[in-house]
Amino acid sequence: MARLATLFLCGCWLVLLSIGLARAQTPDAGPGVAVPNAPGLASPPLPPPASPQPAAPKARQLSRPRILKLEAEPGGQALVRRLHPRTTVPDSLTALRTVRELVLALQADAYLTASADEMRWGRDTVRVRLYVGEQFQWAYLHNGNLGDGLLTRAGYREKFFRRTPWHPADWAALQERVLTEAENQGYPFATIGIDSLRMSGRDIAGRVVLKRGPAVYFDSLQIVGTSKTKKRFLTKYLQLMPGQPYSQQRVVAAAALLRQLPYVRLRAEPEVRFAKNRARVYLLLDERPSNQFDAIVGLLPNTNGASGVQFTGDVTINLRNLRGGGKQVGLQWRKTDAISQLLDASYLHPNIFGTPLEVGATFNLYKQTGNYLTIRPRLQVSYPTARAGRLTFFAEQRSSRLLLDSAAYANLGTLPNYLDSEYNSYGLGYSRADLDDLYFPHRGLFVSAQGGVGTKTIRRNASISEALYDGLALRSTQYSFSGRAERYWALGRQGVLLVRARGEGLFNQQFFLNDLFRLGGLNSLRGFQENQFYTNAYGVGTIELRQFTGPEGYVFVFADQALLQAYNFTTTQLSTHTLDSPTGLGAGLSFRTAAGLFQFVYSVGRSEFLNTGFSLSNSKIHFGLTSRF
């Protein structure tokens, strides 16, 4: 910015000097009167000193409001009125500031010789005589030694600088864009200016000239701190390859990319040191515990009519940054109720074949004892960026098969609620995180969305009569989508307000229970049992107020409001569904212990579909321990 300001001031003084040589001098009008071609940035004359006060002490008087009366030549009076200056000012200092801002506004509108020639101070008024002058304009601005590609990327068009007003802000913006392009092409010490400056009346002409300076190339990365992440991985992840032309944009983007990694803590912005046409980037990184072990136990009342409670469980293991190379492995097992189990496994490999691409694989297994088993493998390729977020392409297969004995289907008169099926899909996903902290955010935004399309195939089961499949579309096109958005606001020093919206949708001609989404529980809709709702489309809105008691501890209250198409799975046919809007309310706390992060959540729920209201007898309690190492 300093070089831009210097160039701009030099250009202005050249313009004013040329005008001063071409224009006749105005005779002196007495003390406190400036000639019209005086530098417009000069401060207006100060008000005259107050008359001497009598010796006797008097009470101090407050500043008196004054009426500001502006005078200008006939051609400039209308322009001054268009700027809507203040007509009444509370004191003399505000009057000076108002006049100065008015002069600067005129000069910014290409009236470069605008000035305040005279200020007469009265008891209740301030009279100001303004000189507006003529509006200067570009005659032309030709390309000097810049390549056409550089000027085009900087947004230069010759028509923008031909017979158009000479706005200083436009010229400064062009300089900034050209220098930015030069900095990103290996010339961080480039300077820009106007050569062959010509003036004819109020027309200004010249050529834009760039002095590139020495070419600079990236040298290497240096890690300062306790981070165990390998330099080789970070070089490829940040795309700061040795020998490539220096790019300021990549250096700035490095900080945003590093904040997306859960296993490092960025202490300060990256630093760059230049020597012998080389740029060495220093990263101030500390190791952050990110390997995770969670064990959550839930207590729920029995749903089969028996007394007592039933236990649910959730065990999660995540290993991140294996051997300092950014690889990640995850495993999660969940027992959602007495008959349901879920297994998730994942693997992420960054910088595949030396590129910034990430390759990941996931595997999901859901088993409902005595009914069906569903497996869902997925392969994806992601491209992470600092400014545009993360773009993902995925291919997924979802296969479900029945588990009941063949004798159970022999005498069926209609199709059961579960069928053997397979769904192969392809799709795109997008996510972006602008959070100040990945684990305990106080402010920021997170968004993600994905959509897929594929072919759903219903396979005939040998134990079910073929006649029952008549009229059923065995092959059909199915669409799916999901989205999530979270926004965090800091309230005071320790308060945080979280607003979240998430939803999923599945569109097809026909659904069976093993096709549907399952909703309910601690991770989706609190106040209800795990996977209590079966639905093909839902949306959940959350408002949560957190009060932090320490860096990693807080108490919170929340409200979850959902809207979904609920399916009844107690009937033989999967045709009973209704629109429901369940609500979950609750509170909880989370704090750090020697063994890990302890969390406790108490919640209640209300649903018309389940015919339940807010009741202590239907409340849900979840508590668990998360250990990071």
C-alpha cells in the first residue's frame, strides 16, 4: 500500500503542477485566502482566535452549533449539492472535517483541483468558498511494456481509460491488480507507474509501465514448532514446490489450508524470507492431539413392554496423520438398540501420485437382526482448495439382503417391508469450512452438500413367490441428496450461538424400509431413541447456546426441530406414512478430565406420529468419554 500511495501522490503532484503552469495566478485576496490552484489536500484555514476573556473567572461554555454555508462557482454549485454536505455542525472542528471531506470527495470524482479557498467564521455561521474546477478525464492509457495476458487478467480494458473521468481510485485499483498478478507470477518486488505523461487542458494521457524486478522462485519449507508432520507431505499439500515461480496467493492460501488439518495448530501466519532470488517459507506449527477414542453409553427404556432399561453403545477410533504423512484411518461401531448394529470404516490417502488430490474409501454395514443386512462401500476422490472449498467425486454401491429363514416367506400373500435390492450411484460433493477452531469453534461457517444419481435394482428372492413381484418396477432411477450448514457466532467473551440446518432426501417410485434413512438419537435428533424414525426425506434445524467455562469445556442448552415424512413399519405393507414435526429439547455439559473429554446430555422429545409429548418418563440420557492422544 505504501508504494501505491507514493505513486498516487507523485501522479497528483504532476497533474497539479501542470495545471498550475497552464493557469493564470489569482491575486492574493488577503489573509487566510488560498488561490484556486493550491494543493487541494491542504487543510482549510483555522477559525480566528477568540476575543480576550475578562480576568474574572467564568463558567466554561459548551461549543455552539454553527450553520455551514457553502458557496461555489455557478457550474459547481449543483455538484456540491449532489454530495449532500451537512448544513449544521456542532463545533468548529466538525466544520473543518466536513469541508475537508467535501474537498476529498470532489477530488475523488476527478475534480482534481477542487479546494476550499476561503472560510469566514461568524458567531453562528461558517461561510466557505469552494473552488470546484473542471473534471479531468483520460485521453487514453496505453499498454507500455506489460504483456496483453497480464493486463487482461488484471481487468484492464482500453475503453475503460478512454474519454472517461480520471478517478484516482480506478487508477490505484488497476495498479493493485497488476501488482497482484505480478506477485503471483514470480515477481514480488514489481513496481508500476505512468510513463510519458501528457496533459492537454483537462485531458490526461500516458502509458502504464511495469518494472518487474528480479524473478523469485520457491526454495523450501521450514517447519518451526513441535509438529511431527513431514515436510514432504506439507510441500505437496500446500503446492509450494521448490523451483516453481513465487506466488503470494499460494502463501496466503497456505494458512487457510493448514487450518483445515485437525492434527496441527497454526501459531501465526506463514513467514517468507527472500535471499538470492529464492523464497523460503516458514510455517509455525505445533502438534495437536487428534487421534481419537470415544466410548459412549446410553440408557433407554425398553420398548418391548418389559420393565427396566436397555444399553446402547458407540465406540469410535480415529487415527490421523499416520507417520506424519497425513493419512487417516477411522473405525466406528454402534449398537443403536437391542437388534440393530452399525459398523463404519474409512481410509484417506492425501497427495496421490504427488498431486493435491485425496483418495478416500469408506465402508458401512448396518444389520437389523432377523430382518436384513445392508452394506455400502464407497470410493471418492477430493480436491481441496483454500478459497473455493473441497470438491469431491464419488462412486457408491448400496446392497441389501434379507436375513429371515426361507420358511418365513413361504405363505406370504404380499411383499414384506424389506426386499433384496442394489443401488449403484455416482455423484458430486462440496464442503467448505471457515471455522476458527475445528473442535471448539467460536465463530465461523461450515457448509457441505452432495448429490447422486444411479440405478436401483430389486432382486427377486427365491423364497418369495414370483407372482408377488408383478407390477413392481425392478429397475428404476433413484436420486439422492444431502446438505448441512452450521454458523457460529461469538457472544461476548465466552458465549457461542450455534445455528445448524441439515437434511437428506431420497427420490424413487417405491420405497422399502431397508431403503430409507434412519433418524433419531444423539447425532441426529436428540430427545428420541436411535433410528426411531424411518423417512425418505427430512430436515432438522438446531439452535444451541453454549457457555464456555474453559478452552475445552462448556455447558449448553439446545432445541432440535425436524420436519419429515415418517413411515410406519408395523404394518405389512409399506404404504402408511405421514408428515411429522418432532421436537427435541435438552441441556448438557462437556469438560476436560485427565482421562479425556467427558460429555453429558439430557433431552426430551415430542412427536405426533409417535403420540408422545414432553415427559420425564420418556427422557433420554447420554454420557460418554472422548480421549484424544
